[in-house]
Amino acid sequence: MIADRLNMDTWAGRVDPEPDSARWHQCIQPWAEAAAPGVALLGFACDEGVRRNQGRTGAAGGPLAMRKALASLAWHRAAPAWDAGDIHCEDGDLEAAQQRLAAAVSRLLSDGQLPIVLGGGHEVAFGSWSGLARHFEGQGAAPRIGIVNFDAHFDLRDHATVRSSGTPFSQIAEQCRQRGWTFDYACIGVSRASNTRALFQRAAELGVLVREDHEIRESTLQVIGDELHYFALRCDALYLTIDIDVLPASEAPGVSAPAARGVPIHLLEPLVQRLRDSGRLRLVDLAELNPSFDIDNHTAKAAARLIHTLTLTTHY
């Protein structure tokens, strides 16, 4: 087993008597070595980065909440889906947990899977990306990895003193600099009210593709979708990370930092679909679901819907 724990009892739900009426809980199987290519769910039950960032803790319960919400959704896949278990961080050693996550992600990629990592705070991003980088390093390549982050926040804070849920992309930028790799980062759904001038300046210095929350409307979906499509095509591999707090608080109340405006799911989903269908997607994670503050599982259901949308494809 590549994770700390695996509990398949989570996968339970409605069973319909009609033929061809399967749901996720009836089809997902525990991942094992040399499993057939498909999607592999991997939990990162950690909110130590949120605590360090002075946020509302509770996101460590995100992986369980997402699995429960996904369990009874209808199954429409031809390829398999696997559960690879959870990485835990119960001792405050975030860095060690991120390294275990990186090792597990790299292993799943080598096995031909599309890892979908279930956070956890957005500190999950550094562990996820590190696993993708490790996978390419093992091939002796110098890859161009594109990162698309749907998020109300840049998460580009200075990581020199504290590494947290607010620093993963600053850490990744530094890792790219040390390796001589291009740092290709797009942050979509940014809230100007929630990011300081210093963070906008940092994003500009790093050449980040930025689209603010108010820019994403029905009338701009095609343009922004095209922009993201071409962003993906210029990269060797695409890493998609979705911070659930990009959604409005009315749709996602159960997050570490609820958004006053946000990007509604009916606008977010078509952009996710464009990236899914780009042919470049190699890694996904979802972060910041905090079930302690959820209302009637609204946030968990939104996250499960996004996972379901991502898996409605023949690419993996």
C-alpha cells in the first residue's frame, strides 16, 4: 500500500434494482500494483498548513467527506477507478506528509493512473506537484509543467519562514528556479479583496496568468476557455488544482476561507471540462473542503460533482 491507511467501508450508498444502474460505491476498487489504467483517488488528510496560515482548521476531514458525497453518484465510466487510500499528518510534520504524498503520486503516475488527490488544505499542492516532478525526473526529462489553479487566492506568500497552505506555489516557483524549469502558473478566480498588492506584484514578477473572479462571466467563458486550452497545449503536462473556496460561499460554505463573490459552479465546470479534454492533464487535486463548516453537505457535493465531471472522459 502506498498510503498510510485505506478504508473501503467509506464506499456505501444507494443500490438500484434496474440493470445498468451502477453508482461509484459499487464500481470503485482498492488500488493494487499494476492495476489497469484509470483514475486513482488519493486522500491527503491534512490541515497543518491551514493552521500555520491562521485559517479555520477542519480540512483534514475533506477526503472522507468527498468520498461519501461521491459514493452514490451515477457511474458513467468505461475505465476503472481506484482508491489508493489516505496520507495523514497527525504529528504536525507537514513536510514529511508532503514527501509521502509526492512518493504516492509518483508511484500512481508510473502505474499509468491519473491521480486525483483529495485534500486537505491547499498545502496539498506542493506535495502533488512534487510527485509529478519526481515522476518526470525519473525519466531524465526537463518537463514543462503547467499549473492551473482555480482559487480565490494566489497562495504565493513568502515561504522563507513558514510553509503553509498560503505558500505552495511560491515553493513550487523556487523548485522550478533551482531545477532550471519554466514556472507556468495560471490562477483563475482570484479575489482582489483577498490578495494584497504585494501578492499581485509577486504574481506579475513570476509571469502568472491571472483572471479575477469578476472577469469570469457567461460572455467571457469562450475566451477564457480558449486561453486555458492554449496554456495547456504549450505544456508537456498539466496539473489542475481546485481550491473549493473559489466557489461562492452560498455554494461552498464548508471551506477554510469562504468567498464573498467567487466563481459559481455553472461557470467553473465548463472551464474544468476544457482542461480535462486538452489531452495534457496528468494530475488533479481538490483542496480546502472543511466539513466542520459545511451546511447539508453542499460543499462536499460540489466537490464530488467536479470529480465526477473530471472523470467523464475516455482519456483516462
